[in-house]
Amino acid sequence: QLQLQESGPGLVKPSETLSLTCTVSGGSISSSSYYWGWIRQPPGKGLEWIGSIYYSGSTYYNPSLKSRVTISVDTSKNQFSLKLSSVTAADTAVYYCARQGLGYCSGGSCYSTSWYFDLWGRGTLVTVSS
Amino acid sequence: QSALTQPPSASGSPGQSVTISCTGTSSDVGGYNYVSWYQQHPGKAPKLMIYEVSKRPSGVPDRFSGSKSGNTASLTVSGLQAEDEADYYCSSYAGSNNFYVFGTGTKVTVL
């Protein structure tokens, strides 16, 4: 069955760029019509949506993080990735990748028709510290 | 982008029911039927329990039900069981500017 697995450095220095990859197994990102997302959770705190991407590359970003976030997709590797720049201690969190609902493209733009996450990776803790 | 408001805690005895509220605005909860609920056990990833206000994914017991009235959504867990003790988060589509927002979370304790 479909599985998601986050990978990347567990420790990032302040002001540097956090980079994580989510590998999807048991199914193809490009043959489906799903959006794929990143969500984070600081230790002991609640969930925060970071952003989502369609296999075509169309993205949605949390406006509070948009200036620092880039989400990309590599269909040849069945992966999608997160980059968060200029990190501080406040970016310390467990980062989850997840499958969002269906999307479609029309007139050159793509849209999500489902706003929920039905399949999650196990999460990876990223600590920002010097 | 403000988080949706949930009570910090809720509790009930085994077999009883517990209802968790999720209050937003007309720009998120009240404006769209895209409310979902997640269950999270300690150290685990969240699990989708309800989507689009009241739909249950395959495999989720029918003890879990969702509803919405105005700007407030609710999750009811009937026939509480020990394994229902967890944190619960609501979420909602929040329009073409903010897109998606989570609730503050509620810790459910089975007494």
C-alpha cells in the first residue's frame, strides 16, 4: 500500500536552509491526481500546515511562511521536497509529509478539490541549533 | 492566519460520549464544507478521522461523527474507549488567501 517517508538532516544551524524530502512508495506521484503536503508540529504544540504541491508543480503555501518556503516535486524519483530558508529556533519541529486530496488542472492552472490529509509519513524531528 | 479555536481538554468515562468544538469564522469553518478532524496519539502521526464535515474514511469506527453549525464544527466520540484517549485537531479550508488552517488541539482523556 502507499507509504510516505520523510528524510533529511535532523540538525540545522540558525540562518541556514532546512531541506527535507518525502519519498512515496507503493504508488506513483505522477499517475495520481493528488496534492501532496508538508505539515509541522513544534514539540508539545499544535499542527501547522506549511504548503502543498500537485504532481504538475502547482503549489499552495501558508502565507505566514511563503517568503521562506519552496516545495518542489521530482516525479522521476517519486519524491517531493521542502526547503525552508533562514531558519530560527522557532522552526524546530517534527515535519510530516502527507497526501492531500484530489486536484485537477484547467486553463493552465491547477486546483485542489479536497482539503484534508488522508495518509501521513511518520514524521522527522528537525532541530535548529548552533 | 489564525488557528481555529478548540477547548484544551475534554474527558469522559468509558461508554460515554464526548463532543469537541472547533470555532472559526465565516472565512473558514463557516464558509466551506471542508472541515476535517485528526486523531494523534503521543509520538505518532495524525490520523484522519472525519473529512468534509461528516464523512468517515474507510476503517474509522462509526462511533466518530462530525457536524457543523455556522462557524463552529463539532466532533463527537460515542461509546468512549480507552484507545480514544488522544489529541484531536480540527482543520478547515480557509479560502484562496490562507488556504488551510488547523485548530489549537484538544486532549481527550478517558477517565
